[in-house]
Amino acid sequence: MRENTVISLHKLIWAAYVLALIVGSLIPVDISGAPEQSDKAFHFLAYGLMVFFWPAGWKGLRLSPFWLAAGLGLLLEIAQGALPTGRFMDVWDVAANALGAGVGAAVALLRFKYAEWSA
């Protein structure tokens, strides 16, 4: 019972994180004071964390968490270019999203393999 509650809470927190990522990607943001290209680190980290903490019960999907996260990143960048929010599509943001998702997937896989080896 407690394990199901923890799993459900994990899924809820993860879904809220993804929703915040989507909303944050589409609303106008002023990063004029930030160093140039510093947003790439945020993209990398945000998508890496999204894949790393992907709920285990959803990993059996036909598409891997990497492809779903990278696809979401691409769609959000396209939406930034299409919507009149003052934001624009950046190919380097798409690359940072995909790279972060790939690193998140690799680290999650290593964590899983290490847990198997330790058992």
C-alpha cells in the first residue's frame, strides 16, 4: 500500500514538473541579463532530469523516454516559433534538449544496471 502511494506521488510530481516545463517554455521570459547561451544549460538539465526521473511504470511504452522527451522539446521549440509570445525557435535549444535527455537516459540506465549488479 505504502509503495503504491509513493509511486503515485512520484508520477504526480513528475507530471507537474513536465507541465511546468511546458508552460515555462511557452510563456514570455526576459533573460536579457543572463550570459549569452546560458539557457542551453537549463535546457540540458531540465530534459536530463525529466528522463532520469521518468516514472518506472511508464518505461514500457513503445517509445523510449528519450524519444518522447526529445520529441516534446522539438515540439515546444516549434511552438515557440509559431506562437506570438516573443519567443523564437532555436536549433541549439533542440540539441540541448536532446543531449540532456540522452544523458538522463544513460545515467538512469547505469543506475538501473548498478542496482542489478549490487543485488
